[in-house]
Amino acid sequence: MADEDVLPHDQSFFDLGLTSLSLTKLKQSLEDILHVELDGNLLFNQPTVQAVLEHIMHDRLPDLFGAPEPASAQQPASSAAPADPLLQDVLKDLYES
């Protein structure tokens, strides 16, 4: 991914070209960065950037990210907005390796 590329929040990891092995590397990178253990099946059960971000923000680290926004204030899941910079960087590293 180039710096100007936009990572869609609603496209599955497999549609983005990731494999089971790269999902495992992504999970390990997120654990290392966040200092929290994530479920081994997280990226399969939450197969999009949006789903993973919501899980981390609301289920794993709610104290860090605060209370969830009301549904009316959230961006639609179908919009192609840049991912959280942390996840964007981790995914970019996976694509380059």
C-alpha cells in the first residue's frame, strides 16, 4: 500500500489480499503494540478493519478509547475512510513483507 492509498474499513481481509499467515502476523503485531492478548480467531471472526477496531476499542481496551459513540455519530461501515493509523501501519508492513 502506498501512503496515499485508503484502506477500506468494510472490505474483508481476504479481499484485501491477506492470507491466514498474514492474519496471524497482524494479530501478533497488534498484540505487541497494544500489550494485550487477542483471541486467536479474532481476525477470522471480525474479518474487517472496522470490526477489529470496534472489538479492540469497545471490548478489549474500553478504558483507553472511552465509551462507544452513539450509532448516529459513527461513520457508516461502508465508507472507505482511512484506518486507525496504528492498524494502517501494521497492515502496510504486512503488505511490504
